Amino acid sequence: MTVLYRLATDAAAIAARFGAAAGGDPWSGGTIAPGQFAPVITAGREAIAGPRAPGQPRRMVPRLWGVPPPPAAGDAGRGVLTVRNPDSPFWIGNLRNSEFRCLVPATAVMVWGRAHPATGKRPQLWLGCTDQPLFAMAGVWKDSEIPSFALLTCAANAAWREAGHAAMPVILPDNPAAWQLWLNGDWARAATLLAPYSSSRIAAGH
């Protein structure tokens, strides 16, 4: 499971990349851990509910990584970081309503590698995209007790499987049409984006 990711660029560059209004977001770059706020890109409620305003800009807003779990989970203090089953009743209502989908900008994702046979220690691997230094992961947000978000996952590509993982975050293609589809498309079409990113375009960094 993804437990850290990096966003090593500032708010202005993120906004320019994804066609969003940055507002007064103070983000200047850093690493995001569970329970911390990070910039996400939304279409904005006003662009979805009611008459759609042509040309209305996307918004970049800070949200907490980790959605409060349902009461049945029994651990209210631990946020849900990833969506493993998009058909779950906890998620499907938000995913079917495109206003609740978001882009989660990142420059690298940390995964734990396989344990060393002698020491048992698992190294940190930082994986990024060779074709897009600043990429978007597919996210979904909720406004329950706090403004929060979670990352969508899919089957692992070869790079993630080599590190010993069966799932990976959904990395969206370097294509504005894909970002538009995730933010505004109907769920049947948007769900086609929940696919592994090509492992040939993944590289380890620091």
C-alpha cells in the first residue's frame, strides 16, 4: 500500500500543469504522509451541480490524505488512504458523481521493496514516471468531518510486482483528455482509467 508520496514542485507549477486556479495555496513542495494536507485538483462543485459554466477553471485545494472510515470499521482514528474496491457502498456514490473525483499531483511514490534476505530490512523505493515528471493520480474526496481524499488503486504493473506488491495507485496518462475524463466523465467511462501504468515508463529515483 502507498504510504508516502512526493510533490516536489510549487503551487503555481502544479496549477499551470493541470489547468487549475491555485488561489492562495502556499504549497512549496515536499513529501506527503497519511494524515497530512496536500494539494488536489477538483472540477469544483459549482462546475457540476446545476447548470455547467463553460470554461470554469478547475480548483486546487488542500485536503487531508486519509478519509475517515465508516463506523463499522471500528478504528475511527485511522483514515482510509486507498480505494481498493470502487464498487464498495462506501465509495461508489462519490465515484459515480464526478464532482467528488480529483487529481492528486505527485512527482514520485514511495513503495517498500522486498526484504533483504540477510537483514530482513525492506528498502524504500521512490518510483516516478519517465514521461511526466509531474503526474496525476486518480483520487476521490469526501467532506465528512474533514475535507479529505483517498487514492484509487489497480492491479500492480511489473515495477510494483517486482517490489512485492499486488496493487499500485492509479497513475493517469499524460493527456489532458484523461484528466478531463476523470474529473467530468460518467463513471462507466472514467472507470476505464483504473488500469496499471506502463512499467516501461516507471523509474526508481531518490
